[in-house]
Amino acid sequence: MEEVDCKHQQIVDLKHTCSEMYTDIRKLVEERDYWHELNIQGEVNLRSLGLRNRRLQSDLNSVKKELSHVLLAKRVDGPQSNEGQSCSMQVTGSTNIDIDALKREVEDKTEEVLYLQNLNQTLILKERASNNELLDAQQELLSGLQSVLNDRTMLGIKRMGELDSKVFLDACSEKFPKEEQGIKCAEVCSLWEDHLKDSQWHPFKHTTINGNLQAIIDESDEKLEELRKEWGEKVYNAVTSALVELNEYNPSGRYPVPKIWNIREEREVSLKEVIGYIIQQLKTHKRKRR
């Protein structure tokens, strides 16, 4: 009886922990989205002010140029009539007023641009901090689930960008004697894992799909062409699938990263789905205990 009560308390505690984790993660997501929106708006305002500042600077240069022409004309013409002198003074006076006004406006806008640049940098840092907190929460959740999820559960852990060694083993079984297949498979897998990690190798090209610019595999890449010719379509597909996943999930590091995966539907799972799944499993386990 004491053991049952202990298990029941553990389930209650775990459920409470999951609920708190879900609340914390939801707050982190909301905070990240908030800073992201502010950052986008700041960039828009910064571009707008930058454009306005450039226009003002252009106007100021035009006025200075006009003033220069007036003064040059005055020196070239020499003595002028009273009417001409009066006209020149009016133009010069008006031009000086325009220059002063434009200078003040340029200075004001320059200060505003600098302020927005500093604000934009602050927003970028805050957004980055929120993203780091969210990644830490995801990693903590992932670590806790790795010991729970297995082949019988709906959710699993998939290492995005990892080569499927079984495909290579199948290909080697068609090319080599049985006693050599394991060694050859390891050699080929190791070779292509090194290729995948090579940041200098980027066999992608960009194309527009449904109005969006996307990176797709460049089938004319020399390494990929040789791979397809030597090892066949299945191995080629395994390598290009790993490339696509790395380009999506870890383009800078170029190494496999674990993600919580819906095995039945073959898709990545959101944090909300994971927390809901855990709570549902705890409820099911609790009913079975009763």
C-alpha cells in the first residue's frame, strides 16, 4: 500500500512539474515573439528614418549648391544694379534660411537614427536571450524524454541530419562478400559523414517556390553525381535527405541535432504537443494504477 501511495505521489509531482514547465515555456515563447515583433518594427522605423535622413542630406546639398552658384554669379557679374543686388540678397537670405532649417532637421533625424540603432541592438540582444532560454527549456525537456520514449510510443527522438546507415549496409550487401560488408559500410558512412560536416561543401541552389525563395539540392553537384552513379538512388536519397535536414536545423554547425518527432505522422512535434502528450500519459498511468 505504501508503495502504491509513493507511486501515486510521484505521478502527482511529475504532472505538477510538467504543468509548470509548460507554463514557463509558453511565457518564454510569448516573450520571444514580443521581442521579435519589436525588433521588426524597430528595423522598419530605422529604414524609414534612414531614407528620410538621406533625402534631407540631399536637399541640404542641393541648397548649398544653389547658394554656391548664386555667389559665383555675383562675383562674375561684378557691380549690379540696386534691383539686382536686392534680388541677390533675397535669394541669398532665403537660401541661408533653408540651409539652417535643413541642418537642424538633419541633426534631429541623425540623433533619432542613432537612438533607434541603439534600441534595435538592445531588442536583438533581448530576442537572442529569449531564444537561448527557450532552447535551454527544449533541451531540458528533450533530456528528460530520451529515457521515456521508445519504439512503442507515438513520439520519439529523431536526429536531424544523421545518415541512415541501414541504407548503406543494404548497398554494401549487393557489392561485397558478407564478411566485408560491415567494414565497407562503416568506411562509406564515415566518408559521407565527413562530407556532411564540411561547411565548404554547399550543394544547394536557390529557386522560387510559391513566391518564396528556397534552397534545394543541386543535383548537378559533382560529389552527388558520383555518389548516385556509384551507390544508387537509395544511398543518394539518404545523403540528400540528411543535407536538407542539416540545412534546415543546423546550417552553421553541420552536425545532427535531436528533435522530438511524431513517428506516425513523420513530423516535428511542438512543445505544446509534447507537454500535452506527457500529461495524457500520466493520466492514463494513474487510471491503470487504480
